[in-house]
Amino acid sequence: MKRRRFHDIDWWLLGLALTLCALGVLEIYSTTGQIPDTPLASEYKRQIHWVLIGCAASLLVSQVDYHRVVDRALWFYVLTIVCLVAVLVANHRIAGARRWLHLGAVTFQVSEMAKLVIIVCVAAYLGERRGGHIGWLDLVKLATLAGIPAVLVAVEPDLGTALTFIPVVAVGAWMAGIRFRQAAALLLLGVVMLPVGWHWMKPYQRERILSFTHPSQDVQGSGYQVTQSKIAIGAGGFWGRGLGKGTQSRLGFVPVSHADFIFAAFAEEQGFLGTLLVFLLYFILLLRLLESAQLAGDRSGAFLIVGLAAVLFFQVAVNTGMMIGFLPTTGIPLPLMTQGGSSVLFTFLGLGLAMAVRVQRFVN
């Protein structure tokens, strides 16, 4: 039985994820690893460690009965809320934000954990309900479920990650059978709440939105990041400048080219063909997840996988969209490629749960 379960692991899904990680590590090395005597010189090594840990964790999770995880969704939710509050109370700031929780020698970003927990919670709630359409009370419960951690994450401040909770709830409600008038009412409510959201935004967040609407207004200030990102992508052309030859990223014009702006650095060095390969890998990975959702043995398993696919798609779309000035700049990482241990680890844990659903698709 154990041998059969090991054989049923979705090696294609894991292979796609590792390929994207390899491209990310390669780009991190290209932009930081070749610059000696700097704190960033060993970032690619740390990224490799996190990829290996994440891969091992996903394989272990794939052998766990995912129903046990779903059944304990409330406990995970409470733990996440406690950790998010602890982050705010601890007030440990890095680059002006309170996003990290320190447990001894381990430091992790709680908001990354929160994304995975919300996916599990939505799957647990919607997987148990029956009926053709979702009710207003269900929508209120889902909004509250995601809204509490979203507000705590936004206060850190990390508005980009807080926004990733929206596609989980939206896709879950769509799968559960939301009515058109309900969707229209929620959309209208969102429009009405925009002035309130604008009031609570930090000044730099408002500047990013203003620079998005008027990109040429302040190219040396709030619009600098997107301007340099677009220059880097355009400089890559069709073939790219080659590994380690991206002047925009290596000379520091593109900010944090190993982290949130890694796509721009990759596009400069690998060109249109390289970015096409990345998009193709993400596309196949998402298709593989949707196939696993169709094979799921129950509703909770299907909701779990589709929720994960929605978050990954949202992150890829927003991150690449802001690189070309199509969307406002946010701190949303490019999944599996952006440098960051917490992002890589919890993405692999999510993929492990998806593989667990596929492994147990024939189990009653």
C-alpha cells in the first residue's frame, strides 16, 4: 500500500515546481551570487536550502490523509490569528514592515502561512455544505473568515498578500454556486468601500497607485521601480542578453531583482523565449492542479486544490502585471522563483496537499 501511494505521487507536478525553482535560483545567482563580499552573495545558496526543505516537506505531506488537515482547519486558523497578532505585538520591523515571527533560530513570514490556512479553511467550510447555491449567510461567514487575517496582514503593512485571500474566497464561492445578483452586490460593495480603503492606505501605497495611473509623473520617485522594470524587460529583446549580463539588474537599477522584481531581471537576461518558457511552465502546473481537482474524491479535496491554483494564478498575474506597468506595484512574490524561504516552503506545502488529494482519490 505504501509503495502504491509513493507511486501515485504526482511527480509531474513536483517536477514542474522544481524546474521553476531552478530557474529562480539561477537568476538569483546571476544577480547576486557573482558579486563577492556582499550580504546577498549567498542568497542563492539559502534559496537552494529552502527548495530542498520545501520539496521534502511536500513529499511528506503528500502521504498524509488530507482529511485530517481539513478537519483541523479551525485549530490552524486560530493558531494563524495568534501568530499574526504576535507579529504586530512584537513590532520587529524589517524595511519598515512587521511581517516576520522569530521562534528561536527560525524566522518565517506568517502571512505566507495564512494564505495556505485560508485555503484549507475555505475548503473545510464549503466541502461540508450541500445544495445548488451558496447563501448570503455563507458569503458573510466566508468574508469574515478571510477578512480577519486579511486585515491583520494589511496592518503589517502587507497589502499585496492581504489581497491574495480574495481569489480563494471568490473561486470557492463560484464553485459553490454563487448567484449573479450576489456577485453583483458584492462587486458594488467593493466599489463603495474603495474610498475607505484609500483612507487607510499608507502614503507610499497611495503613491504607487498614483504612479500607476500617471506613470510619467514621477519616474525618479514613486514610478522608478516600474520604469526600470520595463526598461529591463525591453532590453532583453527576443533572445535576452545572456546569463549574468543583465546590466539593469546587476547594476542595481532594477530594485530587489532577486526578490519581487526577479521576473524583470529574468526577462532581461533570457529574453522573450525565456519568459515564454516560464509562462508555459506555470500554465502546465495550473492545468495539472485543475486535473487533480477533477479527480478529487470529495468536495473538500476539490476546493483545496482549486483554492491553491487560484492563489498561484493570482500571484503570477499580479507580479508579472506590475513588471510591465499593467498593475500597481505590490509586494506579491512570483511563486517558486522569488527569493524567500517562507514563500517557497508554504507553496510546496500547498502542492503537497494537492498531491495528497490525488494520491487518495480512490480512497473512500
